[in-house]
Amino acid sequence: MSFITTLIERGRSGPRTVARQQGRRARDFVDETEPEALAVVAVVALSLVAALVGFLLVSALTVVPLAAFVVATVYGWFRHQEVTARILTLTTTVSTLLILGLIIVFIFLESIPVVRYESATVFGVSVPGLRLFVQTRWDAVSDPIRFSMVPMIHGTVMVTLIATAVAAPLGVSAALFLSEIAPAPVREVVKPGVEILAGIPSIVYGFIGFTILSPWASDQFRLTGQGTYLFVGIVVGLMALPTVVSVAEDALSSVPESIKSGSLAVGTTDWQTMTSITLPAAFSGVSAAVLLGVGRAIGETMAATVMLKGVPRLTDPLYNVFYGQETLTSIIARNYGDADGLQMDALFIAGVILFITVLFISIGSQYIEWRMKRQFGGDV
């Protein structure tokens, strides 16, 4: 009896014993190769840092650490794949954050001279850059030169509002149709088509607007010259539409079918289920889609540059959408090739304003998503 018991115990402990032996072998292998793996990690990290420093210093020797990084990465991938994969993912993440940080620091540093130049005194206190946002004159030729962001901010706001008014309702409605109403064959054809539209270059939209919409608007509304905020906003809204439709449709499709079926089971109609269940449940994703469209409208360059007149001044009256002057992106695209000195620094100010605006939009979308998760999670 004891012999049988011993066999049973050995049988039970067999898999655990094998697992322990395999684990011990793996630990022994790691212990044996740990110095080599650490050396590979050190070479990868240090060579990447050296290559980045050489790039920033515009050194001709940058290729040496870069070649060392490639060689160490290839060697580590074949000999210590897991460790190499971890260090690569870490270095790429750190590099991305570092590059973004350097870009932010660069644009802010480059804008400092014009901020100092356009300082104004209020109640005896010098406020740096105040004239950039209180005067309306942009003149890089006369003496003294003046740089105001007000006309470009006004143009950007006008184009963004019109583009959002076009892209938000049309995009959410189309997404709701594709997700909840359209038959499967229609959805399989229409959604890829919408995503293809997102890949059309913005210059194509701008060229169509310049050659077709702008002449028609000038003829119909008896405008002097071409370029109106109204039609620029419409074109930019149509450009942002595929992004809004695609992201919003994904958000609506991610709502669990059990929630929709439960709503229909208690007697609600399909329309009531869509408006009272599906849309609120996917509100964070839909709002993110709209904000992405807004970000596309704010950052659009080529369509605005091609269609607008390129005159940095305010429209009269301010709500006149049938004339278009300049936006923050178009003034950068139109002037960066010839600008120098304070004018170049003023273009960096436009970039800083765009960066801060998009940053706040991103924070706003994250806040909306957090509020929706908190609400649906039951927290008050």
C-alpha cells in the first residue's frame, strides 16, 4: 500500500518537479547570460543617447553611435530578444517624449524676442507680448514694424466654428446611420469609402475650393477677390468629416449589444434606443471624434492658404463670413520662406498659440471621457 501511495505522490509531484527544473534551468541561463545582456542593454542605451547628442550638435560623427546602436540592437535581438525588446520599447518611448519636449522648448524659445518686442506698459508694469493680443496691425515692412495675432486668431476661430458646424452634425449622423441603421452590405462598402476620403491630400480640397467654390461665391455674392471664411470652413469641415465619421462609428459600434437589446425588450423604439442609450453610452467616443475634427480644422494649412486672400487684418464687421483674410496656419505657410528676424519669431508665436489651443482641446476630450466613465461607473 505504501508503494502505491509513493507512486501516486510521485505522479502528482511530477509536473511540479518538471516545472521547477525548467524554471531553475531558465534562471541558470539568465544568470549565465546576465552580464552579456546587461552589456547589450548598456550599449543600446548609451549609443542612442550619443547619437541624439551628436544630432543636436550637428556633428559629423553622429553616424558612429548610430551604427553602434544598430549593431547592438541586431545582436541583442538574436541573443537576448526579450531584454532587447524591452529596452527598445523603453528607448522609443523616452525618445518620443524627449523629441516632443525639445520641439516645445524650441518653439517657445524662438518666440521670446517678439514677445519682448511687443511688450506694453499697463499701470506702470511692463507686460511682455501684450501688444500681440490688443492691437490689430500686422506690418513687417513699415517702421516701426508691428505684429498682431488678433486677425489670425479671429480667422482661425471663424474657420473652426464653420467647419465644426459642418463636420459635427453630419459626421455623427452618418456614424449613427452606419452603426445602427445601414444594412451590413452598405456598411461594408460605405465605411471603407469614408476612410479613403480621409487620405485625400488637403491641397486637393483646397484646389477644388479655389477653382470651383471661390469663383462661384465671388460671382454669386458680388465679392471683391476670392476667399471667404464661409467656404473655407465648409471645405475644412468636409475634410474633417471622414475622421469624425470613422471615430464616432467605432465608438457607437463598441456599445454592447446587450444594452441595446435590453432597451428594445422593455418596449422602446429603435430611434429611442439610439438617442437615449447608444449615443449617451458612446458620448465620450463621439465627443472625441468631434474634437479630433475640431483639431483638424484648427491645424488645417493648405486649404486655408490656397483659398484665403492672405491679408492679415480683421473683417468688417467681425462676423462677416463672406470675406476671408488669414489664419494662424496660413500665415505661417505663406511667410516662413521669406521671413527673418522678428517676423520669423512672430510666426513661432502663431505656432505657440496653435500648440496651446490643441493642448487644451486634448485635455478637454480627456476630461469628458473621465466624466463619462465616472458617470457610467456609478460615481457621483
